[in-house]
Amino acid sequence: MTLKLLCGTTALTCFVSTATPALAQTRAFDVPAQPIAPGLIQIGKQADVQILVARDVSANKRGNAVHGAMTVPVAIERFTRGAGLITRQTGEHTYTVLAPKTGSIRQEVPSPAPVSVGKATSDARPQSPPTANEPEAVETAAADIVVTGFRQSYIDALKMKRDTIGISDSISSDGLGRFPDLNVGEALQRIPGVQINREAASRDATINLRGLPGTYARYTINGQAFADPVLDGATPLGAFNADVFSAIAVRKTISATDQAGGLSGIVDLQVQPALSRKDGGFFKLAGEYDTLGKYATPSGTIGYNKHLSSDFAVFGVVAYKKEQFRRDSIFFNAYSPLSPATTPGFASFADYYAPFNSNGTCTSGRVCAANGTGAKGTTGVLYASDQRQAIRFNKGSLLTAAGGAEWKPTNELRFGVTGFYTRRNLESSSTNLLELDMRSARAIISPNTPVAVQGDGNAYVQGFNYSNIQINDSVRSQPLVEQMWDIIGTAEWKNDVWRVSGTLTDSRGENNAVETQIDVRNLPTAAGNGTGGVFNSGGANIGDYQLTLNRDPAVIVPSGPFTWTAGNQPTQVAANGDQIVVAGSSAYGLNRVWAAQGEIERKFDLPILSGITIGARYQQDRYTSRGYRTSAKGVQTQNIDGKFLTDNPSASSFFGGSGGSYLSKWPQLDYDYIVSRLQPVTTATGDVVTPTGWINDPTNSAYSLYNFQARRNIFAAYAQAQLGFEVAGVPVKGYAGVHYEQTRQMINALSQQVTSGGATAFVPTQFRQEYHDFLPSAFLSANLTPKLVLRAGYNKAFVRPVFRTLTPTTTVSPNSTGYAIQYGGSDLKPYYASSEDASIEWYNRPGGVISLALYRKVITNLIAPENRQDKLCPSDASALGLGQLTTVGTTCFSNLLVAGNPAIITASGNYNQPNPITVTGVEFTIQQDFNFLPGLLKNLGGQVNYSYTSISGTNSNGSKAILPGVSKNNVNVIGYYESKNVGVRVVYTWRDQYSLTGANSFTGGNSFVATRGQIDSSLSFKFNEQYSLSLDAFNLNDAKRIQYQVVEGIPRQVDYDGRTFTLSFHGTF
């Protein structure tokens, strides 16, 4: 067999070079897809190494495009992947590419090369000359081992982690396609330090990163900011179909050249550019089945990549999915003290009530009764006074697409454009809800379980009989649209010394969340309304939950005439006192981002300094918010009839039968029919008609708070030095730099005011801010041995407020039980973190790593949910028109009355926390490929990762600092078996309890979500090189989401989603 010599640069370089081995030296490669032989020549030239390959081995074979920073073995492996070749290092800086023996390595599923973006990241810099301690290549696998599917995804992720200077984790495209995950957020939770939030019933899949909520992270596409389709939360990753991404990288350390605005890290959604893709097409046909609701929905993905020449390529991929799923929930919305007026035999509870003072008053914070003794308590006996059973239906579609072109007219010059589009339209989402409100002074509550003192120090009864209560039959129409498009244009010129690049970005995001609530409410009467039943919360065990309801006479839709008053905007009152309620909020957010960025890099061959990068960026952000609150004014009440109520076909399958003795029969409202009867509304002068066709409620704060326009003009400049040197023979590489940002912000909003005549007026108001920030960063990576890497760094970062937290004014809005305070946030400022990171990684064998990462973030000026007692329940609220307030048990009451009861006051808002908060964490990972074992055991592999997060510090009121939504402990256990044709993967994800304190309301007691573990699995079968079949299963253990107050014995909410299965057929062409 004749060997053809492929030299890098010249023969002198091939045979005389005295450089130490380049085995793991990171090089910047730029090699288009082409025949094997010339491509290997190009790799050799760019890496200054020689590569040997036999002519008969390379004949008629084509290599993949290779772009980005990586080691030489990784570059060769990626270029030859799919060609049936293997690589051996046969000399100090010589490699030989060979044909394997029968049954050796088969690289069947190509993984993406690192994405080439508009600017180089800190981890794609030229490094200092390597030494003998440079790390070994991260090999794909030993001989005779199939490298495909699950195994390939972990190997690719490990390569990306190894090649990065900073601390990062990633998942490759094959991992996304084959992981048992419903969306991008579900896939990311497998990464150490990432937790998924399941509060949203619409599978929005927001995440927490490194102990911080999702709004603290920066989300990018190919390294560039985009217009997030958000309202007032984190980026909804459920709106992104994973099939179109080549990889997703989570950068946990931030450099000066990175996009600012990520305090916890950067989540980069990567779309591989055209020249880096292998020619050909691929498709996926799939069907999803949800056991709760028994819904079956189709989905499909198709893509094609084509090199029109060796220097010009195009690609496109489209993924479409029909979505239909359901969530069932049981709510315990309020706990109230038993009353002598509503509780027969109340005297038996007198020891839990305080006596009145001599002047007839009750001491603040106590619940008093005429015969109270206070012997066993002074806050009364609490019961679940408002319960709900709800079924949330979600139905719509998700369309995600990406495409682009790339042209390289010369070896030094490259142009590219990448476009991305996603639209999630849940146009038919709704909630069917039954509410039992027992807080009326006419209700009868008779406890049937003993009093128990819970962990919050208050006394509760878990079960009771009830009668003459208020019954609300309700429907909520909740369509949701989340969409975004993004275009990134790049240009780059580079040679061996210089690199000049430019990027233009144009992006638009939109989030429309609309809710229309229609209730038929049957109220208690003096003679009794014929309602009655038995209730038991179940305490800490939802399996013991019990609810029965008798309605005699059967529920009816009230008849007219109806009365509407301006003081009760959502309500039409019938002649018998029953009600028709039309309410709900409509929220619309439109986000626009335009940016231009330029960057220059100069390489050096100096003892310490290997390069300098400088750059500048100008970005314009424009955010338009609209908000409305629906009222019952002007509806066509003469059209109200008994057809509003229909049978509820889903009630019998509520909670999949696992919610204890739940109420299995209740009616539902026919939303479409009701709207057809109540609209069009009759308007009067000055009325504003909402986009949903109702008259806006001018007394509610939604209109003034959420109708505004915000502008930010951002100028950024940065400089960074790339470093490379030795310390006691240990090679060290890294970077040090500074990032400067100037932000100018203007908000045009509406201030809600009351005129001298008592009318509500909206006055235009403008707010301006300007701030300047210097953000230093430094990071070093040392190869202590060929297999042991030590990393450490520091950076300062900041996060700007989410636009919809910048509401301008404080407002007070009435509701059925009292009033809601919404504090304005136009003066909110960014918050900052000084971060220290360190990690040690032992790449103990091919495909394996054992790593430990530590981090510490000191956060200042934190934007936190309002939790100050003087704001949540101020004793004197007369300035807000709410009189005097007191906290009783877990509720804030006013001395004002609503429907004959003390008004319940809730408060929400955000403020800059004055006290620093420290977040410390540990991330531990073991990943191993057991290809060294004999027989079938060689097909095994897996990963275990554990994250620990600790939060220390105090709030301004002296209470312990808590970041909502963050668990202290998080564990992922992943195991797989993969042979030539069969793959099996099982994932167990567990996180412990986390707090929801301050999440939009005040209850007086912290709300928590209980510990939860979920098992997912995937089974795949490969028919041949082109076609495969996979079955994915989610939530096999049928886990529920349980929310409680202070202790699990005080339940607040239980959610049930059931199991989901997806069957997919994959192919290439």
C-alpha cells in the first residue's frame, strides 16, 4: 500500500520542526467540505503538522467541513467522520489516517462542528506553544465500539467542554434529537446547574441557571442577542423546537467579548452555518400521545444541506408540531379562621382565639372571639375557605425553521447569513374551573376532623362539612402566541495574523397572552341556596383529598333583569343576586432588537501574550407593551340563557383518577356560545374596546401599568488579551479583558389618575435613565497533566430589568374579596454580580470525565419580588385609600369592608434589594463510557451530575434572602445501552423543594414547591444506515407538582400532567 505524504506548509515544517507535540493544542480551523486528500492537506497547513493517508484509503471519499477552535485530533476526526476512517498519532507531530479493520469504529451520526458566529468567543483564541503537559485528545471510542446516537451526543458534548477555556457544558444536536425531552428547556435540565420550572401550565419550560432564575441568564443565537418573545418572565424555551439546533451551549463563565446581560451565564442556541454542514437531507415523522386527555398529535421535521460549490453552500430545516395536552389542578386558594357566625359549636374552638381587649378592640396579629381564652393559640382555627378544581386544555401548533447561506470567495474571506423563525400558537387553550367559595357570612362550616397545629404555628382543621356556599362555574379562554424571527449576517476576513469580523442582527419577538374569564356564580341566600357537601384537603397526601357537592336545585343560569355598576366592573347582577362575571387580562409584548458589531483580532508569538481582541457594538432595543382588563359593561344580557352551561366530558377523568375522592362531575361553560350571545358590546363615550371585543375596565391597573413603550440604546466596547505561558512546566492559557456598556433608556407610559369629577384619566408620562458599566473578566486554564485540567476565573456581570417590570406608577385595583396593590417599577436599576469560578476536570479515559466546579456570586442591587412587610401589609394604607391594615394568620386584612367582610389586601411589585446576596454552588459530574468492558457490557455508558446551591444574605426587612424557584439540591442520573441497532436510555431528574415567596402575592407564609423526581426514557432501533425508529416516554413515574404553604400539611396547589409518549421515524436522503 503506497502512502501519500500530506505535509503542513513545507517539507521543512514536516520533518524539521522542533515544536513539541500539538496533540491538544487548540487551533482555529477553517476547512470546507471537500474530498479527503486535499482536505487533510488543508488541516495540516493550518495546524503545522503532517498527515499521512494511503491513496486507496482516501479515494472516492469526502470529508466534512470543520470550522472553529479545537485540537488537531478532533479536527481530523470531525473531517473524516462518516468516511469509515480512523486516525493514529504516529510521530511527535505526525498523524496517519487509516482504514479500520472489520468491525472497528463506525461514526454513524455526524455531530456539529463548533458554530462559526459573527465574533470569535474567548475560547477560540490562539494559544501559546504547547508543552508536554498539553492534554490528550478526547477520543471518540475504542475499536469495535459503535459511535452513534446517545454515545455520540455525550462524546460531542465532552469535546466541546474540553476545548473551552472557560467553564461550560453543552448538548449536541444528536442529543437533542434523541434525548427523551419535549423541548429545549427539558433537554437543558440534564446539564449540571440547570433546573426547569414547571409552574406554567403551557409547557413554557423556563429554566434556572446556577442558583439564579431564568431572567438572570443571557440567551443568544450563534452568540448574538435576539428579541426574546417575553412578557415579564424568562425566555420561554418551550417555544423553540430543538430539531433545528445543531447544539446548545451553556457558558457559565463570561468574558469581555461575550454579550453582556447574563449574570448567571449565557445559553447559546447554535445553528450550524451552511459550509460546515454535510450534504444531504434528513427527516423525522413523529406522533405524540398524552395519557391525560388521551390526545394524539403529529409532528415532523425536514431539512436539506447543499454545497453548490466547494465555497458556497445553503441549508434549510423546518420543524412542525401539533400541540395538544392537558394539566389538571386542585387549588386551595385561601385559608380563613372559623367564625362564630358560620360554625356550629364554635365554643369548642374558643381556646384558639384571643379575647377582645377591654375597649372592644383586637390586638394586631390576633384573631379574637367573644369567648376566646387564648389558652391554645391566638390566631384562630383556619380552614381551606376557597377551593378549586381546574382542567387546563392546551391546543395549537409550533413551527420552527432555520436557513442560511455561506460563501467563501477566498481562503481569507467569508460571508454568511443565518435566519431563524419560530411561532408557537396555542390558539385553543382554555381552563374549565369549578370554585367553592366558603367565605360568606351565610355559609355553614362544620369541622369533622380534629384541630392540628401546623409548622407555621397556626391551628387548622383539615376536613369539614359545608352548606350554603358560593359556587362559581367558570371558563377561561387563554390563547397564547409566542413567536420570534432573527436574521444574522456575518462577514469575516482573516489570515495568519489578523482577523476582522462584522455582524448585523435584526430580530423581532412577540408574546401575546390573553385571558377572558366568564363565570356563572350562584351565591348564598338567607334561606339557603341548596348547596352542601364534604371537604378534606388531604393535608400532605393528595390521595386523601375529598370533595363532594350536592346542588338542590341543580345549578341554573340566572335570569334577568341584570344590573351593572361602575364600582363592580366585571359583574352583571341578576334579580335573585346571582352573578354573571366577565373578566380577564390581555397582555401583549412586542420586542425589537437591531445591532451592529465589529471586532478586530491580532495574533502574536510572544512569551505571554498570544493575541489581542478589540470590538464595539451598538444595539437598539424597542419594547411595546399593551395591557387591558376586561369588564362586563355593555354585554348583551338579554341573550343570557340556560345553554351557557353544558356537560363536562373531562370531569370524570380528572387527575387521571389519582386525586383522591375528587369531585368527578361538574358542568362546564360553552365559551364560544357565550361570546356569540354577549357580543358585540354596547359602548358609551370614552369606552375603550379591548382586542378581544370587551370594554376595558378603567378602574383596574392593567391598562395604566402595561400600556407603555420602552427604548434602550446600548453602546458597548471591549478589549481582551489572550494569554499563554508556563508555570513550573505547566502550560497555562486564558484571557483577561474589560467590557464597557453605556445604556440610555426612555419609557413613555400612562399614569392613572382620578379627575376632580371622580372620573379615571390616563396622563402620558415619560421616564429616563442612563447608566455606565465597566465589567472586567479574567480566566486561566492549566493542563496539570495530559488528563487533568484546572480552571479558575473572575468576572463582573449585570442584568437589566425585564421591560415589563418597568411599570410606571403604583395603582390600587378592587376585586371580589378586597384590593390589589401594584407597585410601580420605573426607577428599577440593573443588578450586578461579582463571580468567582473554579473547576478541576479529570479526563480519565476516552469518553470519560470526572469534574468538580465551584462558584461564588455576590449579587448587589438585586431586583427582587416585593417582600417588605411595610409594603405588603402597611399598617397605615390610607394614602392608598385602603385604611388601616393588619395581618391575621396568613392574610392581610383592611378595616374596609367588601361584601360585609374585611377586605383582603394583596400586594405585588419589585424593588432593588439594598443588601448583598451571595450565591455559592458546587457542580459534580461523572461521565463514563464503558467500552472497555467485555461483551454486551461495552455498550453501556452514562452520567451522574449533582448541583448544590446555597443562598445567604438578608432582605431589607431582616428576613433570610430567598431566590424564588431555586432548589438547593438537583440530581440527574443518566444511563444508556447502545449497540449497532438498538439504543436504550433512562433519565432520572430530581430536585428538592424550592420557594415561591413573593411570586405576585402576599399570604403571610412562604409558599414552596415540594421535592419532585421524574423518570424519562427512550428506546431506539436502527434499521440500516438511513432509517431508525425511536420511542420516547416522559414522566413514567407519574409525578405531580405539589405546592404548599410553610409545611406540606398546608397544601396550596397540586398539578397533574400525566405521561407522554412520542414515536418517531427518522431518515436521511
